[in-house]
Amino acid sequence: MANQFEVECPCCGATLKVDATVKAVLSHKEKPRPKTIDDISTGLEKLKNAQAEREAAFKKSFEQVKSSKDVLSAKFDELLKQAKEDDPSKPPPKPLGLE
């Protein structure tokens, strides 16, 4: 029994029982984890709230995609109007440094 000792893992906090003569871990006991929720009704309420938040985020994203067609159409019309207003006889601008 003098050759056995216990070591606590610095990462997970588990307790390891090690035998020095055999040079092996004899037993492993995990650190008890705290409960994430106290009551099942609290957990269900959190799940329902998370579902509502996901649904709201989906609706917001869906509306943005629906309105993006109108935004792109308006931008295209504005740029087309600007292109028609420009003088077609004027040569295109030269790249920088080649003037």
C-alpha cells in the first residue's frame, strides 16, 4: 500500500490512484459535476425560450432575403439611370498612372 498514491488531474480535476511499482493507474474517479438545471420545468422553459429565439431569428433572416430583391432592383435601376445620363461619346476613364 506504500507504493500507491493519489494524484489530482490539473485539467479535469479527477482523482487518479497510481501504483509506483507497476507504474500504472489503478483507478480513476471523476470530479462530480454540478447540476446544470435545478428543476425539469426550468429546463423545459429554457428550451421553449431558445426555440422562440431561433424562430424569431429565422423570420428576421427570411424578411431580409425577401427585401434584398427589392434593394438590388432599386440599386440596378439607379445605376442604369446614371449610365444613360453619362455622355456616350466620352471615352472611358484611363487606369491610374497611364494618362
